[in-house]
Amino acid sequence: MKFGVSNSRSHLAQVLYLLSFDTPNEPVGRALDKYLNQIPHWVWLSWIPQLFLSLQRVEAPHCKLVLLKIATVYPQALYYWLRTYLFERQDVANKSELGRLAMAQQRMQQNVSGSGSLGISDGMQGYRVIVVPL
């Protein structure tokens, strides 16, 4: 990153893109780790949201190093994005849990309604099915 080079910011986008397709021997990740200290801290500020999203993928160890580097110099810059990232993850987890519970309840209702249609010939005479909501 040289001062005055106009396309240097686009190189960071390309590095993050290539990092997402890095192979198991990690040539891009090793190069990023090697030259990370030569890149100014402020250059990464506009890439904080992408770095947080990368924590869920294979490039997580390398992006974690970049985020730690930013946190040492600009902790307030990370605060908003970290808070937003954590709230989004919490919402995703809550929605998936609610979806899982709704599907389980639907299956349970289908099982109860299916067993209620068996009738007298199946030996269900005298029994009542009571559905208790969760």
C-alpha cells in the first residue's frame, strides 16, 4: 500500500476474494500473514463488515489476525460492527430455533391427527387423544 496509488484499495478487495478460495496449503493466507504488518491499520477500516462475515468461513484465522490488528489501534471502529454482527447472528440463531420448534410441533400434530383416524377397528375404542400445546 503506497501512498498515492489509486488502485491499492481494490487490491485489498481482491486479496479478500482470493482468501475465500484459498486451498488447504493456504498460499494466499500465508502471504497475507507475512505482509500484514506492512499494511497500514486504517486501510482495513472500510473492510470490517466483510472481515466479520469471514469469521464464519475457512479464512477465519487470517481475518481474525486482521481484526485483532484493527482492535489494537481503533477499538471504537470495531465496536459498532461487532455489535451489529453479534445481533445478526443472534437473530439467525433465534429464527432457526423457532423454525425447528414450529416444524417439530407440526410433525407432532400430524402424528396425533394421523393416529386419531385409526378408528375402532385398530383397537382404539374407548381412548381419547388429548393434544397439549407446548
